[in-house]
Amino acid sequence: MSILVVGTIGLDDIETPFGSVRSELGGSATHFSAAAALYAPVNLVSVVGTDLAPERLDFLRQRGVDTRGVQVVEGQTFRWSGRYHFDMNSRDTLDTQLNVYANFVPRLPEDYGKSQFVFLANMDPEQQRQVLEQVRAPVLTMMDTMDLWIRTRREELDRIIGMVDMVTMNDSEVRMFADTTSIAVGARLILAMGPRAILVKKGENGAVMFTRDNQFFAAPAYPLEEVRDPTGAGDSFAGGFMGYLASSDGTEDDVFKRAVIHGSAVASFCVEDFGVQRLQTLTRGEVDRRYSEFHTFTQFEPL
Amino acid sequence: MSILVVGTIGLDDIETPFGSVRSELGGSATHFSAAAALYAPVNLVSVVGTDLAPERLDFLRQRGVDTRGVQVVEGQTFRWSGRYHFDMNSRDTLDTQLNVYANFVPRLPEDYGKSQFVFLANMDPEQQRQVLEQVRAPVLTMMDTMDLWIRTRREELDRIIGMVDMVTMNDSEVRMFADTTSIAVGARLILAMGPRAILVKKGENGAVMFTRDNQFFAAPAYPLEEVRDPTGAGDSFAGGFMGYLASSDGTEDDVFKRAVIHGSAVASFCVEDFGVQRLQTLTRGEVDRRYSEFHTFTQFEPL
């Protein structure tokens, strides 16, 4: 089954304790696509400026990503600049230039509307709604968001949360959204708004999933000795998660659990190098081997 | 098999967003004993002042804790005062009064030396060494420590780490000890000093264990909606962990994994109320039921 993703393609300037890069290919849709395409065909909707050399997206096309939905507009591509601190869990955004993304109206090529799985990457909730209205009969829709929309677009955000099957947020965003210290309380509040499940990303502490039928699932992060660049971890996590679902039969809780582990495995590769460098060379075989390592890391005998 | 614990018995003044208590019974040895005694006989070595009414330790004795090793000294019992912030992950120590603990020389009743399992709670590494020298043939020794000793007693701390079978630390302490952002790197460094395993406590993010034979195991925290008081979580975790080991046959990695889950389960009860209030009423049956919940939270199908 095919996946639709709508989000940014950008150029990132990134500093971490392990080095720095300039104009590195990034963006939520780039990371998501690179991950999800390891599992299933991906339809990509985004916008870039005329400054982005078309061949920079070649690796996505070679992996089976349909880029007809990427609008090319006169002007500069979205740019983000950030710096990670010693502990790699916190970062400062030094600069964000929306550029061509500022006036982005997501328009889906006609056949994209048949995509069964839909990922609405972090963007204005109004844009997320516009995308959803162009999809005909999705099997599963998932959305991401960020502190900016929680603060400035709460009404629109609440509305789109009520329309999707799944929400993914960072732990700090869940706390902010629900005004609570407890992730469990925040997750319950969000599930009460409609979604079937919420996937909470916790960086080096892994991820947890809460589902409407009161199920909880926790996945650790892979115990990496060196995290070179955390950028894109959340989007590649979502890509591995949804990619696995799209490649599987069924969407029962058991499949969801395996999908969380696939997402965790893909994200653990993403952070091994800057931008999408590691994802570009990543193979499904490598992900599967890490999946099996996750199994060893977490399984124990029943009582 | 029996367990020896050496650590503090104290009176705590605690403030959290959910309330406050004064002169609440606390201390590392109290929390550890209350937890471990659910599984196996515990020999307790500590010191209290004449201000502590002897009946405050009755619940421990009723649970099978031998308190003959608790010295009673003219003066005031150890006191700690702390305040937890909104997110419950950080706390300020407002005051620490060592009182009778200042001149504490751990002396084991003769028969305590036969204890097979030994927990050296957080204390001066020199005191920890004094305890170890009084134990004849332990099956497993484990020690805790804190930032103070990492900063001020590094040489003595390194020596005791080289003498024990297991180390337990918070994630921030591992980072400080090894001067690294990576828990995996820090754990490898500590294992290279001698211990067979290190248990890293991460509060609401659970716990991870690294063993010398390159094994890794991760346990999530129980998804509590309300954490009333995190005080003692680490020591009750250690108590559940070592208690389970002492009640089991063998110390293979599989038993260690189950022990980590028992520790996580006991700690999740500890934080439900102030001090040891919840541990006082806790039964092994309740812990076992939560163990099974942990199993559901973490198990997924292999590839």
C-alpha cells in the first residue's frame, strides 16, 4: 500500500559537538520519505525553491519516492539552522527562513488521493486539514505538530487532532498541550479527542505508544555510543513506523508494536550521521538486524 | 538467601506539587529494606538518633527485616529536606543534616557477615569498603553512589567500583562520572573497571542495564498518571532488584532481566505516595501483577 507524506524539504545548517554542516539536505518530508521508502512506495508533497538542484532528491526517487508532488517555486528553499548542546537532548534554533514554504498550499496530484497511509508532518494545522480533504479513503492518517502551533493555532490544532487516526508528539509537546507533568495524563486527554493512538517520542529515552483501548507499549532507544546529529530522528521514526504498517497486513495492536520498533530502529540509524546521510545508504536488511537486537534488549520471561 | 543493606535511616521534609510532609520516615536503607523484604530476609545496618521512636521501624521488622544492626546513638537522626519541581524530574535539596550519621562506622553483627547479597547504599566510598571487608563470601555485591562522591572521593570511589559485582547510578551520575554525553560510553567505562553489570536509573524513563558480556536490557517506567513523591524510587528499585535475585536460583542474565522488571515494579509503587507509605502496605501479589503488566507493555513478536 502507498504512503502520502506532506512536509518540508529544506536546507539545514547544523552544529553538534561532533561537527557542523551547511546547506545539508533536510526537512521533515525528506527524512520521513527516506525512511518510509525502505518499506513501501511513497508519494511526496512539498515545495522547494529554484535554488535546490533537482538531483539532490535523486536518492529518494531511486528508492521509490514519487516526487511529482514537489512544487518548484521561484525563490529560496526552506532553511533551518540549529545548534545542539553537549547532552544532545536540547537544541537552539538559530534561524528559520520559511522562504517558498511561506505561501505553500499543498496540492496533491490526482492519483495521490488514493494513498492509503497519510503522514501530515509538522506544519500549520490548517495546511494539514487541506491535505486531509484531498485524500479519499485513507486506511490510517497520522499527524505531527510542534510547540508553535500549540501556542498559536490551538483551535485549528484541536480540530485536526479530531480528524486523524494517530498523533505523534515529543514528550515536551504532550506536556505543553495538556498542561500536565504526566505523559500518561496528556496521552489520555489527546486520545479523548478522537485519535486511536498517540506515539510519544522521547529522544534518547525511546518512545511510548498509548492506544484508545487502554493499551500501552514502550520501546527503548538503541544504545548508541555516538549520536552525531539528532536532526530528523522524529520524522525518520514516523517513516519507519508508517512504512512498516503500509507493508504489513492489518493494523492491529500487535502490528503497531512491531511498527514502533521499526521506527525506533530506523531513527537510531538516522542519528548516526548528519542530515539524511546515513539514511541514504541504509538498507532494509540493516534495519531488520537492528529490529532483532531490539527484541533481545527488551524481552524477558513472564512471571 | 539473605540480603545485607547498609545505608541511611532518616527523617525527610518533602515538598512536591502534590503536597508536603514533615519528618517522614525515609533514607536509602529504609526504602531498600521495605522493598527487598517482600522477597527475602534482610539484615539492616544503619544508625539512628535517640529522637527516632523505635516503633517507627516496626513495619520493617514485621516484614522480616533484622534490625539488630541499627545502632542507636545519643543525638538526632539523619535529616533531609527537599523540594520537587513541576516536572518531578528535578529536585532541590534544601537541607541535609548528617547528625548521628556523621560519625557512623558500619559494624556488622557477626552473623550478618554470612549474607549472600549485599547492597551498599549511597554513602562515602570508604564506608562502603569497610562494609565489604566484613562480608565473608557474598554471591553478589551492588553499590550506589552520588555526585558528591564523584566530585570529592574519586580515588576511593574508583577503588570500591573495582571491588563490587554491580554498580547502580542515575543517568546524570554516569555522565558525570565518565565525562560523556553517552550512557553507553559511560557504562562501558565503568564495566571496564571490574563490575559485571551496571544498572542505570532514568526516573520516569525507566532503567537500563549493561553487562560485561556486552548485553543490554531496557525497562520502561510504569505509565503512572500521578507521581506523588519520587523520593526513594532508586533505593526501592534496588531493593526489588536484589530481593528478586536473592529469592531466585542463579544469577544468569535472564534472572537479572526479570530482576530489573521487579525493581521497576516496586519503584512504581513507591512513588505513588510520600516516603515509604505505599511500600508499607505493598504485597508481593501486587508487585507480581504489575510485573505481568510490564510484560504486556514491552513484548513484541520477533522478525
